[in-house]
Amino acid sequence: MREDRAALPGRPRGSAPRVLARHNERVTEQIPVSRTTDHGTAKLMPDVDRERAWLLTVDGAPQSYVDLDDPAYLEFEYARRLGFVLDAVSAQGAPLDVVHLGGGALTLPRYVAATRPGSRQDVVEADRGLLELVTERLPLPQGSGVALHAADARAWLEEAPDDHADVLVADVFGGSRVPAHLTTLPYVRQAERVLRPGGVYVANLADAAPFGFLRSQLANLAAVFEETALIAEPAVLRGRRFGNAVVVASHRPLDVAAVARRAAADAFPARVEHGPALGKFIGSARPVQDTGAVPSPEPPEGAFGIG
């Protein structure tokens, strides 16, 4: 994975080399597409199980899954957990102003546009070639309210106005790691500045025991925001495997109960940690400064590969 992409999914569905899909009352071949973009080799592969659904991989690693006929369908577990948070931010169906750091196949922007019509969204993706591929092959619906920006995530954030968004979603990986300049306390302070009072920051990360990286990222958030939460599978939290963790932060109380209910009822159940339990998890971890910052840990070989 490369910088500013949707990142590290959990368990992707199988895909087929080619399927037939019926669209606009005619049959068209849905065949895989491969293209060298600015930061890697991107492939779009059709899903044999869903008529107009596509899996995006970059350099062989799954990045995003999109169903053009059902943009509210979220295949990857981590994407569903991000969706649970987005659903709990405000009243059902109410439009939001959202900034997405990381583009991928624009899965979550499509989700927000479908579930919260009238939302205004900015998507920041460093790989211009990937944006071109995705918008060419998997175009956004007209009137989606999504603006695309080919830019580095932090550089764009530093130029964005104060109080710009209700939600900031960070799903940014360079290769298979979160870039170092997006792991620091100054970066989190920029994110907090761009959010409106009561806005919500949510990010997809990945780590394994002893969770040095994840604890440091939570320490960053706790130093800036009043409320923090962590969503992850029990097996990951128990240190049994490398995996995704969704972190959430805000200055207002989070609807942790609503998110926890949906996470627990998911096909791959997850647990929500917050309050004293999360403070205990963070332990003695300290916020990360720009000087000496390092990327997130490299996942073990095959951790997020496809068969």
C-alpha cells in the first residue's frame, strides 16, 4: 500500500478473474484491470458473488471493496467499524461535512453519500494515478458531493481552514505502513483544528502486541481530545494476531454504547474500549513528536494478502 490510500482490510471475499454483469439492460464483461499508478500497481478485480462489485488491490495488497449497485454495503470489517462510527455521529440520514485522508476506491465517501444525502466530502489521495483509475472505472454518482484532491494528507490538512468538517476519517498507508508524518502529536493537533467543535476524528490503524504503535497513537489523541475509544477484535486485543484497530476521538461524549452494540453483533465481532479501561491500555505511552517519528510496524507476511 502507498501513501493516502484506503488501507489494510481484514478478510476480503474471493474474487473471480472475470464475471458477466448486467447493467443498463445489456450484458457487459467485467474483467480485471491493472495499471501502474504513481505509487504502485493497482488492480481492480470483479467479485463473482456480487454483480457490480470490485476489489481494489495495490501491489497485491487488498485496499478497498466497492459495490456500485449498493454503496452502503461494506465488505471489510474495518470499513464496517468506521461506518458504525459515522452512523453514530449525528441523527440518521443527516448530512455531514467529512474529510477523508486516503482515497482507495472511495468506499466510505460512497457510503456517506448514500446514507447521508447532501453531505459535503473532501477526499485527499496522494496517488493521482489511482484517483484517475478509480474515477474512470468506478465513477461516483452525479451530485455525490465528493471533491477529490491529489495531495499529501498532512500538507492538505495544514492548508485546510479551521472548523471545516464534522468528521475526519484517516485511512492512510504508505506501502503497508502509516507514514511517520501522520503518526505525531502535531498532526493530531492539525486534525483537531480542522474539525468543528464536537467534531469526530476516526482512523484505521494496524498493530500487534505489545501495541507500542497503537498505544502511542491513542496517547496522541488523549493529549488533544477529551474523549477517546478503540474498536478491535478480541483476538487482536489479546495479542493473538496482527490486525486492524479503529480509534475514535472527540471533545464531546461519543455514543459508545451504540457503536459497541453494532460492533458486537457484526459477523466478525469487535470490542469497544473506552474510559478507564482504555487509559489502562494506553499505560505509560507518550505522544509522538515530529522529530524521531517512525512509520507504523510492518505487518507480518501474508497478514492481509488474498488467496
